[in-house]
Amino acid sequence: MDKHQVAGILDEIGTLLELQGENPFRSQAYHNAARALEQLEENLADAVAADRLRAIPGIGQTLQEKIKVLVTTGRLPFYEELRQKTPPGLVRMLRLPGMGPKKVRALYEQLGIEELEALKVACQEGRVAALKGFGAKTQQKILEGIDFLGQAGQRLRIDQARALADVLVGQMRDGPGIIRMEVCGSLRRWKETVNDIDILLSSDQPGPLMERFVKLPGVTQVVAQGETRSSVVFSHLLYDNRQLVSIPADLRVVRDDQFPFALHYFTGSKQHNIAMRARAQQHGLKLNEYELAGPDRRIPCRDEADLFRALGLAYIPPELREHTGEMEAAAEGKLPQLIEPADLRGTFHCHTTWSDGNAGVEEMALAARRLGFKYLGLADHSQSLTIAHGLTPDRVRKQQAEIDAVAARVSGIKLFKGIECDILADGSLDFDDDVLATFDYVVASVHSHFGQPEPEMTARIIRAISHPRVTMLGHATGRLLLRREGYKVDLEAVLQAAARHGTLVEINAHPHRLDLDWVHCKRAKALGVRMVINPDAHSTEDLALVRYGVAVARQAWLEKDDVFNTRTAAQVAKALQKR
DNA sequence: GCCGTTTTCGGCCCGACTGTTTTCAGTCG
């Protein structure tokens, strides 16, 4: 059982305990432990074997033992008993907005409702409104919530949420009365997926702004409207008007002198905030979303940097605010100089119409130049991937001739000739050495036999990346975002092999299949692996997706030198030649 | 269930908003 599975079970236990009406701090302890496990960099089985779990903050004696049982036996009697006495439908009912464990429990105990479908019927028959503590409005909200869950209610990918946030902010900006405005929450921390959009603004007249917000075009539901905070559901068409995407959006308004505190507070994460409040307490101060204050004085701050400084901390970038050691590092002045989007000088994993891309070589080159890139690596698919028009050796020659021709025509951008070469089932490569030798670089990727058992998949990838012609490993885990699945691979072993052979490992930045997450990247860095941020671009627009890769790199505390494509074109050319 | 330079017991962030209440519990972030 890997750490994600164990973390999932601990999370579920926490939820089940809430539904049992347990001490909330006890259930919280399970959620906290789940979070801690997700961020574990090393292999969970190793940590268990070496008795290192206890050292992780949030995991004590009891949880260490439960995790150990789970990892070694794959089961946990305590969990199974808990599941037995809680109908699984109750967990789904918790996802309804405004429904917490107490309400779900009341519905179950007093009406015997244990499924969303039964709840809907009970609402329609008016039985819910008759319950003590419930009423007509609650009943109506539940019905709306069931509807919303049916059509949306899912976490959104960050690229979709950003697009919607841009629309919302743009619409708000058109009006008067706004002093400062910022998108905060998990969106500002660049999490892969987000639950909602949080917008914070400062103003002297919150009332009219609230009115405007809830009446914006695209607002399909007003969930709450107060003097300083409103919640709506916002819907917008994305992808050339082909897909309607909905997401809850919150607006909060504060006075301008409160803005830095509110910005920090609403950016989170929750764990980071709790740690910050504790630190404020150690300084004899109280921190909330409005102020940092002692018993007899308020400490004025113009921006977040002032706030951190007042607590003896260097400025912590939003991407680092996950309570994973950033406070300690900031206190000791040991925060890294994070890689910046502008540090990227080019990218490598890009397809063209020669295989399954939808733009030609020249179009891609021009688009890369417009983005300010100094070089672009073209890496179409190799011959085995027939479904994607993989290049045969003959077409490789023709494509390379075209790249030379485009390079001669287009100035200001250097083109590298690459290939995304399939790793065949046995770990051999899809071209003979004489063909491989014609490329500036080779990205090796798995595109077939995804179902191989872990040992075979691992051996296959390690064999491929130890090949002297292979420059970088493409989508190392094949992880698909939202579905969270990839191929089964011992990533630790793969990263160690990459470190041994000096193989670059790609941070695949395409939001659809973001591959290495920040925990993986931290581990990779610790093992001495250098990374490369690639968008797996199939269109000119996809090139801009490297920004998401930069976000992952920042979350992993990577600096400019940790990432290969921060080098100049000349440095890249030299490095590739040496191989 | 976790945690400890005020603590091994008694805390555990805290304020806004809603709905059902008549002073507050539940939910959310």
C-alpha cells in the first residue's frame, strides 16, 4: 500500500469519526496525518521499516502503529469496523454545501436517510424542513446542492480556475471603489486543482461592491451575501465556448489598512496560517485577518512583506505556504531564491503537425519567440506510436530538413532537433543508434503497455534512461490530473537511476497530465536529479503551459540552477553535445 | 489523536454568515 492509499484511508477515518460525532480534534488528527503522509518524500514502506514515522509532526504513537499495520498487512480492523457502522452514502452527503457531520447525522438518525437520492425525495416531500434545527430554507438549499453536485461540484484544474478568475476579476475591475484587488486562496498558491475562487479587495464602500459582485454576468447562484463577504457560483464557457465550467467564488472586502492581513489570511494554507498565529502568540501578538496587534498596540503593515518582517520572517512566497518547513527557513534566512517564470529560456517537449501536434514547425518557432523564448526543442513522436503519426527514419530526415530551413528563415530563436522516442515494452528504444545519433536530444517516454507490473515498468524505464543517447525522461509517472492515476512505477528507483546517469527528468507541465508533483520534485532534487520544465505542447497555446511547471518547481523549492531550461541556448547546445 | 522553554493534562485559530432561533449551533474557510 503506498502513501496515497494510506493517506486516503486516514482521511476517510477522520471523516467517519466526524460522522460518529467523535471529538473533532481526534478526527482532525487523522486528517492532519493524511496530509503529512501525502507530503512524505521518501518511500512509505522504508519509513515504516525504519520506524521514522513517529518523527513526522502530526503522527504520534497511535497513528504510527495504525499506519504500520496498514502498510504491512494492507488492512486495518479499526477502519473496517468504522466503515461497517457508517453507511457510505453519508460521506457523499457531506459534500453538499452547508452540510456538515451534525446535520448528516441528524438526517440519518431521525429520518433514516443514508443516500443522496433518499435525501432528495425527503426534501421534496417536505420531511426535512420539519426536523428540529432544519427549516424550509435549509431544505431548499439541500435540493439546490444536490443539483449542483450533479452538474459540477468537482475540483477544477488550475488552468480552468485561473481562466474563470481572470474573467471575474476583469469584470469587477471595471467598476469604481476598488483600492486593491487580488486573487488569493489555493489559486494564488498555484495548487494543481482548486475548490473555489477567492477574491479579496480593499475599499471604503463595501456595500455597492457586494451588490455588483452578486449581479455579475455568469453568476448563476448566490449562496451567501453579507456586508464583507459574499459567496456565489460562477459559470463561464471555456475552450472556444465548447464547455461550461462552474465553480464557487467568494468575494471579501476589507479596509485598505487591513488588506495585507486579509491577503495573507485568505491565501492560506490553513496549516500555514495556524503556524503563523502560533508564531504571533510567541511574540505576544495576535494575528487575524484584520490586524497584527499586541495588548496595547497595532502593528501597521503596508504589505505581506511587512507582516512577515514583523514576525521576524523573510517574505514567504505563496507557493511555499504549506507548513512544510517554510517558517523555520524564513526565520533563519534560509529560504531559497525560487526560480522565476522569466528564468525559463526555452522548452523541449513540443510536437508539430509532423506527428500529433496541430501547428507546424515555423508556427511553433514563432510562437516560442513571441513568448520570449531563446530556443525551442521539437520532439515529435517516434515510429511505434502510429496512432500519433510517429516519425519513421525516413520522415525524421525530412522533418530535420524542414527544421533547418525554418531555422535559416526565422531569426531570434534557436531550434533544437529532438524526438520523443517510445520506450518499448522491454525498455529498448524505438530507433537504432544511427537514427538516434541524428538528434540533438532524445526524450524517452512510455506510451504503451501501461498495465505492466511495477517491477517490469521500473526496469523498463531504467533500462531506457541508462541508454547514452537518452537526454531526458518524459512523463515519468504518467500521472493524469484529477484522475490521479499513472503507471505503476518505483519512482525512487527511477530517480536514483536518473541521478546516476545524469538523465534530466521532465516536469511535465501540461495541466491535463501534470506528471511530477512538488513532493516528487523535492525528492528528485534531494537525489541530485536535474529537472527540465516541458509543456508536452501540441499547439502554440500549449507553450505557455510551462508556467504551471514553474509553479510546481517553485512549490518544490527549486532554484534557477536546478532546472535545465534556465540555461542559455549556447549552454544548452554545449551540454547536449557532451552527451 | 497530537503535543509541550508557562503544560504529561488540557489545550487544540477564529471570525463571518446562515438559519432557526429568542441567544446560538452549525458550517465554512
